Amino acid sequence: MGRLLSKATEPNDHVFTNITGKSAKTLYTSLVANFLREANLREGVQGISHSNYSFRHTYATLRLEAGVDVYLLAEQMGTSVRMIENHYGHVDIIKNADRGLSGMETLIES
């Protein structure tokens, strides 16, 4: 039904649009903000407000933790490998911490 009413029906059109088919950035932003407020998730544990960008950050973090290749992730997110490494390098360190400690148990037992 939505495709019959929408003016944004092409594969590369925005998902959230106004009646004319133009990107509805304000509408989407307020919907997400309201959703986060209703779910009591508007502010993070450090008091920083969550936004639409928070979903992108969460996606990148979860994908890296799952072992997705940084080159694939950068392509999916439309950014550079360097940006992923600069902003999410800590994820790789956490993910591979067990590898860094590999063999330590034999040293401790000696």
C-alpha cells in the first residue's frame, strides 16, 4: 500500500520521506528522539544524549565484535577503513584480548 501512495519508490530513494518524496530528516529525527525518550534511553550512562548516529555507532561496534572484516564494514557504512580503525580500534583490542594472553597460563603455572 505504501508504494501506491509514496513518491519515493525507486531503489535509491530515501526510506523516510515527506508527502513529496523528499527526505524527511526532521520527522525521522523527532520520531527517533521520541522513541528513545519513551524507552527511557535518550541519555546514555555517561549523560550523553543518544541520537540517530548512535545506531550507526552501535552497528559498527557489534559488527566488529562479531568479527566482520573492517574492509567490508567500511564499504557497507560508506566510509574509510582509516575512520573505522580510528573510531573503533578499541573494539578490535577487546575482541582479540584472549589472543594476546594466549599461552600465559603456562607461564603462570611455572
